[in-house]
Amino acid sequence: MSENAPPVVELVNVSKTYGRRGGGVRAVRGVSLTVAPGEVYGFLGPNGAGKSTTIRMMLGLIAPSGGEVRLFGEDLRRNPSVLRRVGSLVDGGAFYPFLSGRRNLEVVAKTHGGDGARIDELLDQVGLAKDAKRKVKGYSTGMRQRLGVAAALLNDPDIVILDEPVNGLDVAGIQEMRALIRGLAADRGKSVFLSSHLLHEVQQVCDRVAIVSKGEVVRESGIAELLRQDAGLRVEAAPLDIAEAALTARWKVERSGDALLVDATKDEAPEVARRLIGAGANLFALAAEQRNLEDVFLSITQPEAPDA
């Protein structure tokens, strides 16, 4: 795609309310986000945050109560045919249990007007080539997930929307799925919209993420930027009480064993050192403490309760 191509996905102030006006339940509240061509985009949030509802609006399965869903620059309500450029795996996919994996993909291909020419290639790509003739009723949860990903790729879409694609996979399967997702973007220029509760995997595979809580986007950022914003400093000094008192006057400080975690940036490290030495503390180590995505996610979605 050209550099001037519109976002693959653009949600503009999208909301969804279930029930009567005034007394309804607002599942999604003014969500706005964009997914760029060739980007792997993570969509994160606790249970009940509105992730599934948002995905269903993106796929045209339910209508938003307000706002606009745009795919490839087109308003989905005015041009639903744009969904032909979208592949998706939602709720693990639905398959006929008494048909083989391969036969199920043939049915999906015919249903969407395809000829199924890519079925063998996709079965091999998701690691199901040896089990293609087995009936799906004998598939494990992980195998069904793999089949669902293959089905999502049948129409060679420009964006793939995956809801919990590694559900039920073992460690090796998770690594293979990670490589597949990155390959779709890096090697084939496709965009991937990924919803997952495995934050370690999201951190490794995604370029950017949106974190949703109570139906609202509370943070949208690149992975590297997000982790850098939430970085702190780890201090090893003694006496610990003197060091903590000296730093608490300026920054938020937490104890971690025999060390202190200081809510300060890397650029503030010289000032941290000066304050410690000025207070008479012995400084043994001072280093940047990089949080992982799970730490950041919990700090955003589960803020500390106020003291009683």
C-alpha cells in the first residue's frame, strides 16, 4: 500500500448502548483508534471492558449506537462490501464437527465465493497439514484455533482480526502463532488486529496497543513508548530508610526487597544520585527499571485504591 493510504481501521467516537435510552447499558463509550497498513495492533482490556462488542462493530455484526466505523477509508454502514478485505477469528470460529478440517475450509471458501485454492497452503501454514483429513470433532481446542486462523486467511484479506488466537495452544503452538502473525505483517504487508489476554505475547508481537477499561480507550501507544513512559529507576543504597526519605520528598518510591523503585525518568538519574549522596546514603547501584506490559496494564486498569 502507498504511504498515502488511509488507515486500515478507523473508529471515530464509536459507542454502543444496549437497552432503552436513559436506562440502557453503555458497553462502549466513545472509542476512537486507528490501525495503520502493515501494523500489528493489540486491543487489551479486562473482562467486560467492551473489547468483544467493539470487534463485532468493526465486523458489521452489530451496529454502533453512535460514531463511525471506517475500513480502508470507507464508512462500513455505507459500503459493507469493504468487509471482503477483512478476515476474522471470533469466538474460536464455528465448524462442522463431523467434517474434516480440510472439508470445513472448503465449505467456508464456497460460502464466501472462493475456490479454496489456498487451502493446502494455509493448512501447512498453521500446522494442520497432517491433521487435515481428521474430523474436527477430534480436534483439540488449540487445533480448532489453528483452523480458525486458516479460515480467516482464506480470502487473502488485507487485515486479519483475531480474538484470542492462541487460546488452547501449547508453548510451541504459541511460538508458531507468534511467528505467523509477525510474518503476515512483515512479509506480506497485512495488518493484524489482535485481542488477547496473554500480555507477554502481545508485548512481543504488537507494534501498538490500545488499552480499554469500562468501555473507553484509556491509553493508545506504541509498545516501546508505552513501556518507556512507565519506566522507573531501581536504587540500591544504604541505610535504606535514609535513602527512602531523601527520595520520597521528590518522587513516588516503593520498596522492593533491599532496593527502592523510584518513579523517576532515566534523565533524572543524576538528580536521584545527588539527593542520596547529599542525605548521607551510600549508593551502590542505580539503573533503569523497565516494566513489562503486564505491569503497565495493571497500573492502568487496576489503580491502587485510596487509603481508608
